Amino acid sequence: MTQPRYDATLNQYVYGDSPDSDVAQLIDGAITHVEGVHALTKATPGAYTLAAPTAAEEGMRLSIVSRTAQAHVLTVTGGLGGNAADDVLTFAKVGDGIDLLADNLKWVPSGAPYGVVIS
């Protein structure tokens, strides 16, 4: 894998040059709606948010994976599939991950999460 570079448009570090490249989430904050892999790489526990997708983002796919053994917490606005009880995702080990699909203005898992605790 190539070294990350800072993308001022996204206000974060990214890998590669295509929109489907890895996006390194090095700091707490919002995960941008950019199709591809979003790598949670913070060296300490991270606190992330993911806003609901827009109508224009219908069909967008995000893969979110932990690359550090930290208790990263992702809060999904409105919850997965619109279920407010399923709005907190916790990644604890390297490789914990989930694939999400933008469907009907909600993020829905497009497969079984690996190691991610949903609450």
C-alpha cells in the first residue's frame, strides 16, 4: 500500500488517487461520504460519526475497517436501516469491519459485520 497523502478537499489523509481509494481516518470526527474503504487508523480510541446518506448518494458503498487495536466508536445518524437502537458501532480489533450501502436515505449493512459490535 502506498503512503497516505493529505487531500484538502476531503480534509483528511487518503491513499492513492482514485475516489475508490482508502481514506485514512486519523482523527476523531465525521466520516465523509466517499465511496471506498475508510480505515480507522487512530493510535488511541476514536470517536467517529456517519451522517445519513442523501438521495443523490443512493447506492453508495462504504467499507469501514479498523487498522488499530483500539476501541473505535462510530455513531450512525438515524441508526442502521433507520433503527435508532442500532446507531453505535464499536470496532475493537485490527480487521474489525463492516460494509454499508446507502439505501432509501439510510445506511444498511450489505453483509455480516466482522467483529463489529452494534448497539
